[in-house]
Amino acid sequence: MTFQEILIQILLPALLDTMYMVVISTIFTVILGFITAVGLIITGPKGLRPNSLVYKSLNLVVNILRSFPFIILMISIFPLTKLIVGTTIGTNAAIVPLTLGAAPFAARIIESALLEVDYGIIEAAKSFGAKTHQIIFKVMLKEAMPSIVLGITLTVINIIGYSAMAGTVGGGGLGDVAQKYGYYRFQTDIMIYTVIILIIIVQVIQALGNLLYRKMIK
């Protein structure tokens, strides 16, 4: 096969599958991660509304999910994946473990960014009568946004890595191409093209994240 045939018939469809998995998983990951991080911030020992039981429960769930290597997590939640999307293979099925695997990581990153906000600013907002949701969204989130952007950038890059692993167990995308053609059929050229594409994607995403961060801190 010529490079053009490989690109059109194999690499391009796999790239589109990978981007689909990454984009959808990132959206769900950020949503779940943000909700979890806010829960940890609010109910933590020095939170806006301390609640030891809720905090310890959230903290435990996040720590447990972060302890699983992604490939093991993906296999262990096959029943949940099938319950949600009706199958355990394909790009849609891969979104479930990708989200559950990355959400705890995103939660910790967002939590850390929110914790870095100067407590004096929070106290000032309280003194003006700001409510909990106002402090979270109008004070803490605004102050922490540059750090959160960098954290989400790192999360997206992790999801790309996870998606490649997902491809080896039927998730589709570039990981599936690398296994099918590079490993089983010993087509080294396709393996190299796959690696190059992944490197380019990561570099572009990191560059965009850095650019957005620099604009936000000005």
C-alpha cells in the first residue's frame, strides 16, 4: 500500500475515532472532575461547609479509582460499560472507562488549583455576604482558571494515552491500528505513522494549553 492509501483507508478513520473518544471523554471528565473537586473543596476540613463524612467518602472514591491501572479499570467495568452503551467494544464503549479513568485525575488537579486561591480573597468575599456558589464560581474559579487550564491540558494528554490502550482491547482508534497492523502484521511503517500522529496531537494540545494559560495570566 502507498502512503496515501494508508493515510486515507487506515490512519484517517482511526484518527477521527481517537479524536471522537478524546473530545467526548474530556467533556464528561471535566464535568465529573469539576463536580467532585467542588465537593471536596466545600466539604473539606477548611472548606466553606465542612462535612467530614461527605469529604472522606469523596476522597476515598477518588483515591480508589486513581489506584487502578487504566487497562485493569477498563476490563473490570465491562459490565457497567455494557449497561450504559450496550456493548463493550468500539469507540462509544471506550468513552465510559476513559471518563472514569481520567475524572479522578481531573478532580485532583482542579481541587489543587482551587486550594491555591488566596484565602484572604475568600474571606473578603464572605465579608461582603457572598454565598457559597458565588464564592466558588465568581471568586475561586476565576482566580484558579489559569491553573485549571494547564491541568485540563494535562488531562487531555492522559486521555489520549488511555485511548491508545483502549484500542488494544477493542476500543478502536489509533491504538487499534497500532496493534492490528504494527504488532500482529509486523507493518512497521504503519506503527511509525501512528506514533508520529500521536506525538503531533500531544504537541499541538500542549501548545494550545500553554498559549491559553499565558493569555489568561496577563
